[in-house]
Amino acid sequence: EAEKEAEKEAERVVVSAMRSKVEAAGSLLCILDGFSTATVPQCATASGQVRYEVTLLDMGPCPQIGWATPAFAHTDELTGEGTGDDEHSWAADGARRLGFHGNSHGYDVTWATGDVIGVAADLDNRSLSFAKNGEWLEVFNGIDISLAGGLFPSITLQNGRCEVNLGAAPFKFPGPAPSYAPVTPQTRALARHRGEPGNFKGSFEGL
């Protein structure tokens, strides 16, 4: 028991140091155990063009990164459903090369640990694009957000970790066009949206 506590404390020290370093650079640290989802629900955007970046530190087997609406259900349980697994969210997964919005379809891009994933929404033209290291691809078009209350960033990982730049730091790569604005540069914490409370580590509200 004492050995387990010592291991937990050592992990806390490592995560705390990593969080401080990432946050000092303007990004947020997102460590997700199980199959869990982090979001930024307070910045739901219904018009214009917005984007954010995710740097994959350890993407795990099924990184589903994208957007959700306020109807995307919040739960403290492990449901096995993440970003893109219902009609209220959209995701790209470069490990399994799939796009998700309720159902899945092909996404012909392969991600690897260390890649920078750009995530962009053109809410006026109702399209969502994703980039790997600056190479953009439109993955969804004609999305229906007319009654949804806007979109906000949503990230699902299974035992993975990443850095999330909502715009407080300079982006590493250009957006699809100069007109894309940072989604929420003032936000300094992520929200625990789906998954058991102990599955979240890093730059989360209340941690």
C-alpha cells in the first residue's frame, strides 16, 4: 500500500512539473486515462471561423479529436463513447484513419506521436477541417448546427496525452486561411466531460 502511494505521489510530481512547463508556454496539458473526453464547453461558437491545435505527446490507440455541441452529454461514467460517436459531435482519428459523426467514414491521414493536429471550424459555410503538421483537409461539410448552440473543442483519448493550444500561444502552423481566429485564447483550463473523475490529469478545472 505504501509503495502504491509512493508511485502515485511520484506521478503527481511529474505531471505537476509537466503541467507547469506546458502552461508557461501558453498551452494546456491533457492526460486522459481509460477512454475519456475533455472539452471547453464555455466557448461554444456559432458563427465565423475558429481553430485550435493539439500536439500529440502519446496519442494512444484511438484519438478522436474535434468538436461537440452543448447537447453532447456530460457523464462521470466510462461509457465507451467519445467525440464523434453521436450526432452531437464530430471527430477525426488518425490512428484508425476514420472520421466520426455518429457513424464512421474514411479519413486518409495517419497520425503519429509528435504530430501537430490542427482543428478548424468554418461555421458560416458549415465545414470542419483537420490538419497534420499544417496540411489541411476538409473532413466534414454541410454540418447541421442550426439548433445546436454552436461548437466547442472536444478531445477523446484512450490512455493518451497531448498539449492543447486554444490560442494563448502562437500556433505552430497556419490555419486553412488567415481569417481563422483562435477559438478561445483566454481559457486556461479544460473541463472533464466524459469519464471517471480519476481519469483526468493536467490542466483541468478543479485540479
